[in-house]
Amino acid sequence: MLLLLAAITFAARNLGLLPEETGRFTAIDGDSLRKDGTDYRLHAIDAPELFQTCWGRDGAEYACGRAARDELRRLIGNATVTCQVLDTDRYGRSVSECSAGNVNLNDAMVRSGWAVAYTRHGLDHLATQEDARAAKRGIWQGRFETPEAWRASHRSGLLNSGAD
């Protein structure tokens, strides 16, 4: 079923049938953008939550959630961002495939190691994730809790935050 959905989405995207938003977007965390009061969730990736910490190769704890947000901000730079809206999530965010210039932000975040492939929502970035893991980029440099597991263990503080 997931493969059929992926094929339909791919075809719709290539035929220009998906709604598109273009302009100045702000990274609010490692997998979410905001434009004109509307939030966009990057499809099929999951980045550390903004206040999540991880452990580097030296075992020291660091703010990996902020590092992920900073990487997304760096990737956007001053570029115009284009997001193709694929769906709407349970928090009302536009689930999107986004690019800054010629850089696919979804894939670039996984490639840099600051997000993981969110296989619950698509298999798009698995090969890219394996490359980042092998190269020990981003969160792969040390130990980390998957963002999904971190959210589950911190659920009481996140109930109304829209994190996902």
C-alpha cells in the first residue's frame, strides 16, 4: 500500500498536480518550516526535537535539536523556498516536499545526518540515511534517541506543542 501511495505521489508531483507554495520560509526546527503563519512539515523525515539532546562521539551531551534546526536554516540561507504540499497532518501542518533553490531540503537534512528517514510516512530517504550513518554525519556521530522515541518519552510536556 505504501508503495502505491508513493507511486501516485511521484506521478502527481511530476505532472504538477500538487499545490505549491513559494517564498521566504523560516526553519522552526529540523523538519518544520513556517511561512506567513502557516506551518509546513517536511515529508518522510524526522529530525531531533528542538529541545532534544544527543551524545557526540566523545560521549558529551549536546543540543542536537538546535543543531538540526540550524542545519535547516543553513540549507535555506537566503534562497527562495518552494514546497509541494502532499497532505495535511493531524496538527494542521502542510506535509511537504521542499526545496531551497536546487536543494531538496528533505533529502539534504537526512544526507547531513540531522534527520532520519521517517519510514512510517515513506521510504524516500532510506538510502540517504544509510550513507549518513556510514559517514557518521550529524546525529550519527554518536548516540541518540530517535525523535519518535524521544517524543514518546517526553509526551507529557509535548501534548499541546504540535511536535511530530
